[in-house]
Amino acid sequence: MKTGNRQQRGFTLLELLVVLTIVTLMAGGGLHGWIQYQQAIRLEQSAQQLLDFLSRVQANAYWHNETRTVKLIPQGDLWCMVAGQNDKQVEETCRENHPGQFVRRTQEVVLAKSTSNVFTFFGLRNAAQAGHISLSNAAGQLRLIISVRGRMRLCSESQVVLAIPLC
């Protein structure tokens, strides 16, 4: 019987377990990073959509040379912003797909704080009432700053979220 010339084929159980452990660790780390990235994207998109809504209200005030107000309406977990003209706002409820309202698109982005419940944009000289609105989720916190001269910008509060600089 010839047993000295055996060739091994395949992998041992120990080798398979080591490879599977390494693959599992890599996939787990990648999944965690992917979830954090998705949360940061949702926060950034919500803040950018709010900035766009306020920019439209400001442009409308400047175009018509009138004062426009935006009122923050908290409704339990839900919140929205309603645009009006000279405090003549008839809507006091949050509704989806209304052109004069901003309603958050995702439930995980919350309104952390704001300087006021009413923000005013003046048509004369494109000015605005100064203030800020902070949005947050698990990825961090973003602040939308409105200056007296009507400039609006986004900044990260405690840590950099995506490419948005610190305040």
C-alpha cells in the first residue's frame, strides 16, 4: 500500500473558519460605516431642503418688496414651517405637498432648537430677522444661520457632518 505520496486537496475546517471570521468582521465594519453615512446624508439633505425653502420665501419677499414670515409649527413629534405674508397665516397644521410649507421628509431628523418660532424676511434691502435653526439626528447636528443682511448658511455644530464646516 502506497501512502507516502498523497496530495492534499481542499481546505481544512480551521482555514475556512478563519476566512469566514475575517469576512464577517470586514462586513460588520462596512455595514456600520454605511449606516452612519446614510444618517449623515439624511441630515444634510433635510437641512439643505429647509435652506432652499427659506431661500424661496426670501426671494419672494424681495421680488414683491413685501414682508414675509415663516412660522415654526410643532405638532408633537412632527414639525413644519409655514410661509405667510405679514403674519396673515391661515394654516396652522402641517400638510404634505403644500407649496407654502416645509415638512420634514424623514422621522429621524428632529428640530433640536431655534431662536424663535417666527422668522421674518423683509423685501426692502433683502434683509431678514437674525436667528438660527438646529436640526439633529444620530449623525450629528447642523445649524442653519440667518443673518440680518439676509445671508443664510449651514454649519456643523459639534463635529463635521459630511463636508459642512464647523460653526
